[in-house]
Amino acid sequence: MKEEKIEQQGTTVSKPPRRSGDRRCLDRLLRSAAQVDDESPGAMPFGFDTRVVALWRAAKPKTNGVVQLLRGVAALSAAVIVISTIAAVREANQSREIRESLTNEFAIADSAIQDEFSK
């Protein structure tokens, strides 16, 4: 390992030793890289996506059946509340329409009776 010293503007810089084996490896690596076809598709190996999903599911914390049951009950309760609210609003609108029509009918009948008695 012989070090060469290079003089540059009054400073001394050490140059790393040259190895002929390193140069040959580098040349071989560069030749191999130049021969690689760049248009080859980067496809995943067969079954890779399945393994990834399986590992992801295995890493997920496991919940017991009670939590899932509570979630289902909560979702069903929310659906019942929404449907009940819609039904109640619709029923209120229909009863208002019926009440208004009955009021008009009574008013007509009342005015007809008033007219008969006033004659």
C-alpha cells in the first residue's frame, strides 16, 4: 500500500492506493449494466401481493366478537333512528294536511248552517 503524495498550492493531499482488481470489477459491473434491457417490465413476483395482504392482516390487532357485535348494533340503531325520523316527519305532514282539509270542511258546513238559520 504505497501512498502517492500530490502537491497542490502548498498543501499535500493523499491519493488512495490503486488496486487493479477493483478496476476490473468496476469495468465488469459497468459492462453488465450497459447490457441490461431498460424496457423490461418491473413485475412483482408471483404471489407477492397475496403475501403482503396476509402480512398486513396478521399485523392488524385482533378484535373479539363483542366489539363487532356492538358495531353492528350501533349501525342498526342508527338506521332505525333515521327511518323513524323520516316516518315521523312524513306522518306529521300528512296529519297537518288532513287537519287543514277538515277545518275547511267544517268551516264550509258551519257557514252553510249559519246561512240557513239566518234566513
